[in-house]
Amino acid sequence: MSTLVMTVREVLRYRGKEGQLAWIGHRLAGLGTLLFFVIHVIDTSWVYFWPAGYEHAIALYRSRPFLIGELFLVLAVIYHGVNGLRVALMDWKPRLWARQRELTLAAFVLTAVLYAPAFVIMMGHIINAWSATGVAAR
């Protein structure tokens, strides 16, 4: 048991480098995307098995927390893809491991550049949906 505790403590200990931030972000983005896929498969199956539940789920997805969560989902998918390409590139060309810091920062910047237009478009839709349905007042 003490070995397990020590392993968990060492994994969670922050060492102050951007590589660890990229590692944690990659795992969180992957888990968030996996959670979305599981929920999506389940609620889509309700179309056939429980139509009333499906209609309730669709109405729930139009609520404020889910719309904000959608913004994070898009960010997670973009970051997971960009960082995955960075890892694959570094595995393909091992000499690039000497440039890990620069490549990690480039992955962060590329994620931000790719996410910015999606954020603006999605936020515009969210604001329009809230003002049209009166959700913004809630």
C-alpha cells in the first residue's frame, strides 16, 4: 500500500516544467473527450430506447453549464490533437527531445490560435441562444 501511495504522490507532484503541464493537460483533455463520447453514445441510444429521455437530454444540453462545457470540449479536442502530434513528432525524430520546451510552448500557442476562431463563433451562438430564449436572465 505504501508503494501505491508513494507512486500516486510522485505522479501528482508538480515539478515546475511545461512538459508536466502538457502531460497533465493531455490526460485531462483525453479523459474529458472520452467522457463526452460515453455520454453521447448513451444519450443517442435513447432516441430508440427512451425518446422522452432523449428530448429531456437535448433540452438539458441547451442549459448554461452544458453550453460552457461545450467550449471546454472543443478546447480539449484541439489541445489533445495538437499535443498528440507533438508527441508523435518527437517520437519519430528523437533528436527533437532536446527541443521539448520549445515544441511544448509551440503546441500551447498553436492550440490557442486554432481555438480562438472556434471560441468566437461558439460564444456568438451561445449569446444569441441565451438572449433569444431568455436564458441570459437566469
